[in-house]
Amino acid sequence: MIEIICDEYGLYPAEETDLVLTETTQYEAADAAAEQHTKEGRPLRIIVRNPVLFDWVDVLTRYSGGEKRILSPVHELADLLRQPVLPDYLQKNPQWIVDLDLLKKAEQQSRQEETTDCWLRKVLIGPVWNTSSPASEDLTLIFSWLIEQDSSSLHPLVLCLVQDQLTFWSHHSPDYAELFSWLETSPFKRARYLTWEQLLFSYPVEKRTVWLQQENMFYELSCFPNRDDLSRFAV
């Protein structure tokens, strides 16, 4: 049998006996190999990494028992999460599923009734980011995560999830709507500034003011005038 696996994203690990196609120049050799294996009654698995060849290899299914499969990160993840359809941003960016190792994460996680967005926040940022309306004790976890990140190295999907959840909280968290609305503009920087201010709280006001003039911190903090009403959170 000739088995053809179209696998642009490297989801299927090739074995030593598999024939792997990455260049169009390899097609004729693959055709010859498929014909030879068919004549000899030996199975052959052909793994096609180059999407340009996906249509070309249709011809190889003419050999006895030939079949073709196309592996898609989107379909694989949807099956693992038991979701009929994944969000549009994953369908348009299947490479993100590979970049973030989401298939492996989905295999390791126990199945729960939750949306794909909820699952992504849970595995990529942390369970607290699924809280519908954070309590005061949740702020410590949220701020700890924000100040520990190097935002320049975070994956675009993670940045989107963070931004979207802050926006959601700014509209659905009555106790901290102003805080999350303020964080939306620049969450990582502003979380760091507010944490520093809280750490300096025991120092005289005049000293704090001088220290917070650096990097325009005081201006950023002044955009959240009611921050002194927040309880101190340990980070």
C-alpha cells in the first residue's frame, strides 16, 4: 500500500523507511519508488512537507491501495479539544498551534467543558486569567504574571489573549474596572510601575515622587488617580 501524508507543519515524525519530500525535484524519484514498491507488493509511506507538492502527489494514489491524508494543526487541535470549530485567529494562523506546542498541551490536559479561548488562557497564561470578575487576592497572581514577562518576546497570541481579557475585565469587573481599563493601554509597563509604587509606599512621599519621575513613571501612574484605594498586593 502507498500511504501519502501531506504534512506541512511537521506533525508526523518520519521513520527511517519513510520517503520525505521537501523539494519539487524529488517528485519523479517518489513516483518511481511508489511504482517499484507496488510491483513488489511492499508498503511505502511518503511524507510531503512542501505544500506545492500536495496536489502533485494525487497522481501517486493511482497505485494499488494508494491513499492520501492531509494533516492540519487546526483539525488536529479541534479534535483534541472536542471543538467543532476553532476561533478564526487559529484557523488563519495554524503555525501558532505549532509554535506554542498546543497539540502536546491538549494531549496532556484533562478534558473539560470550556471554550477554546478559556483553554488557551488557562494553558498559556494561567487559570486566574479565566476569572470572570477578579477578587483582590487574584490581583497578586495577575500582577505577578505581568511583571515577570518580557513582553517583547511573548507570542502574538499570548499578547492578544492578555489584551482581550483586560478589556473584558474593564467592562465586567465592577470593583476593578478602572484598574483594568488603565492597564489596557500598556499592561506590562504599567503593572511594573504600580508594583514599584506599592513597594515604595513606606517611604516619604517626597522621596517616592522623585524616584517615580524616572522613565515617566509618575505620569503613567497619575492616569490612574484612584490607585491609592487599592489594597496592597504581594508580588
